[in-house]
Amino acid sequence: MMNSHALRRFLFSLATLLATIMMLQPAEAAGTGYLFVSNERSNNVLVFDPAKDYAVIKDIKTSRRPRDMHFNHDHTLLYVACGEDDVIDIIDVATLEVVDHIPTARSPEMFVFNKDETELYVSNEENSTVQIISIKDKIIVNEIPTGAEPEGVILSEDEKTLYATSEVADMVHVIDTDSGSVVDNIIVGTRPRRFVLTKDGKELWVSDELSGEVSIIDRATNQVIDTLSFVPPGFRPVDVTPVGMTINTAGDTVYVALGRANHIAFVNTASHEIEGYTLVGSRAWEARLSPDEKLLYVANGLSDDVSIVDLETRKNIRTISAGRIPHTVLVDG
């Protein structure tokens, strides 16, 4: 039998080994299930807990005009573009506190990470540029001129191409990430805003706010191959101002927030057919899926709330109050 001294040594060695293994494991998602909502005018990110009947558990004060938000890969940090202070705030998801800032050019609006999360691609609305920023060093690696008021940015799966909308120029810039230069410009509808890439990577969808459309671009040719128009019940075409879009994991449905038409549209990605509409709040601005994709959360910019849509029935089942002019919704899960 092992004597007491040998047993203690064995247990100590085992504990040390287990601790070392734990340190070597990659960080997992925080998985709090919390709903985060950025609010442009109240300068905060509200944190709701769905497990507590969507109670507000934290009001995080941010830099001015928080808009686009993204988690890092392991959901330990939440990055928030703050347009009036020209920074991206960094929120610790565990403590729900702002812990750092990354400076940008004037009025950062939307951004994306590269895959290894060493760089950010940031559209700067008032500076007419897309910046590539080193996250670690907080320095501008490259600055790419665009048309006036760039907004939406999205990276191709292979990270060789970055797409950026110009609201004023009515075009999509095609940017080669290796050279950091614009290699093509695609004319779309009026005031293009946001993007969705189909799961096969063949189509790029662009919301055109003031023409009330979604332009569908063939990525192989950089040509618009289809244009979707929306007329939800009780609204005229002039009321339709699509902005936010999201696509489900299966890749068969795109959800389009129709702005002042106060609806979400459900679009079949294969046929481009509009399958239906759901009435939500006033000026549906952005839409994001819950982790299990049973719910769609919609930020309503003029009614200062978030609609919750059940995707099995496609009905608006609940509304929760947000701050002033909610912009982006995200779920930590």
C-alpha cells in the first residue's frame, strides 16, 4: 500500500498535472445567454437576462453613440463601435465593464475581425475610409479610401476580399486585402447599407435603404443578378427602408429588417422568393438570431425597443424596452 507521504506526493502531482491541462485548453465561450443591446442616443449597452424574464441586469455606460457590436471568438470580450468618440470600446463579458478602447478615425460605424483576431476592418462614416487596425498595438495598419459614408463591411471566407458599402456613392467597393486597394466597384441601389454572404459563398446580398431593395451580387462576376423589392401589408414601397440582415446556419433563409416599414421579411435564399412578413416595432433596424435559432431579436430604432419573433410561427411574441435608438442586438451563447 502507498504510505501517507507517497500519497500526498501523488495527489500533489495529479493536481499540478490537471491544472496544467486546464491552462492549455482553449478558452470556451462565456455562454451567459445574455442579450446585449447597443443604444445610440443613451450611450449605453443594456444587458438583459432571458432566464430572468428579460430583466435588465446591467446598464453599461459606453463612449458616445455605440453602434455595431461583435464578440471575440471565445465570447470573453465584446467590442462596440462608438461613433461620436471615435473609438471601439472593449467590454469584459465576465464583469460587464468597459476595460479598454481602440482609437479609430472619425465616426466608426461597422467592423469585422479577421479570423485570427489580430486585426479589425472598420468603416469610418465621416472619414470616407476603411481602416485596418492592429488590435494588440492599437495602430492603423492601412487606410483605404472609399466613397462617402462607408458603412457595411464583410470579409470573404478566404479573407482575400473585403466588401464595403458607400451610402452616398450607391456602390459596393471590392477591396483586395493583400494590396489594401479597391479593385472593383459595383453599382447597386440607393444608399446601400449592410451585407449577407450566402453559405456557399457565391452570392453577396446588399440592403439598399432608400430604394427599398436588396441587391444580389454574383461574386464570380461582381454583377447584380437579382433585385428584391418588398411591400409588406399596409405599407407603400416608399415606406420600405431595409438595413439589417442576417442568415440562418442552414443558409436557407435571410431575415431582412425593413426599417420604417416596421416589418421583418423572410426570404428564401435559393429561390429569392419573399416567403412572408412579420410586424415588429417602429423602424426595424437590425435583426439577430438566438443561439438555438428559435428566436429572432429585432432592434427597433424609433420605438426604442426590441421585438422577439418566434421563428416556428413567425409571430412577434414579445417586446422589451431598450435605451434610446437601439442599434445592434447580440446574444452571448
